[in-house]
Amino acid sequence: MPSTPSIEGSESGVATRDPDQYRAWLDIALAEAVAGRDEGGIPIGAALIGSDGEVLGRGHNRRVQHDDPSVHGETDAFRNAGRQRTYRGTTMVTTLSPCWYCSGLVRQFGISRLVVGEASTFSGGHDWLREHGVEVHILDDPRCVDLMTDFISTNPALWNEDIGDD
């Protein structure tokens, strides 16, 4: 069940931000998703946000562009952020519920919060992350839904390849 952004405290020990802040961060990830689509790739974008609200890294799925199945939106944003002393207090913002690979990245590095643009076209590991202490917010953003719905209907073979459903 989607969670509603709130301004209350969280189990992760990080102050929860205002829902308007989540949407502003989602705008960054969405711009990345559109860039990926415009490059002929899969339109999934992400941003890694520092505990102070600074954008540490942003990126988009580049599996097609780089002929590399490991370059998902979240991993691209994570790589572009460079090394951090700690990931406690950071937020991964993504246009689509993260796959197991990207969910593992969030958990492996102790990213505290996950903001998801939408989880209706694909429901990945966000519930698992929540069960393991990650603060999860699903925004159900219609722009993200429309972007993925259009892509999936136009590129079903590429989409099925991306999610490992051949």
C-alpha cells in the first residue's frame, strides 16, 4: 500500500522532509528519465540526495545507450554521487519502484529514505526495503505513470528485457 509523505519523524532516525520537497526531488529524477527516453533508452531516472538536501548525484537508466545491463537509473545516480563517507540520512529518489538490484544497492549502503514516483507499472523491492527499516514514500505521480505506460506500450520487448521477463 502506498505511503503518504508526512512531516513526522521516521524509524530511520532522519527528519522527514516536506512532501513538496519530495516532489521537487522527483522533478530532478523525472528530467533524467525523459533524457533517457530521448536518448533511445528506458525512461527511469533517479537522484541521490544528501542529508542536507543537496543533490549528490543524478542519473538515468543507460542499459541501451551503454550496452550495459547494470546501468539502472539508481546505480547511475549512485555512481555519479561519488564516494560518500556514509549514506545514512541520504534519500534515493526514483521515478519507478526499484528492481531487486537497485533495492539491494539501497540496503547495502544504508540509504535511509526512498522516494518513488510510481509503483503501478512495476512494483519492485520497496516493500522489502520498508520491512528492513528504509523510510519509503510512494508519490503516485501521474507524469511518471504516463511516461512508463507510454514506453511499455511502445517498447514491450525492451521493457520485458529490462525487467527480466522474456
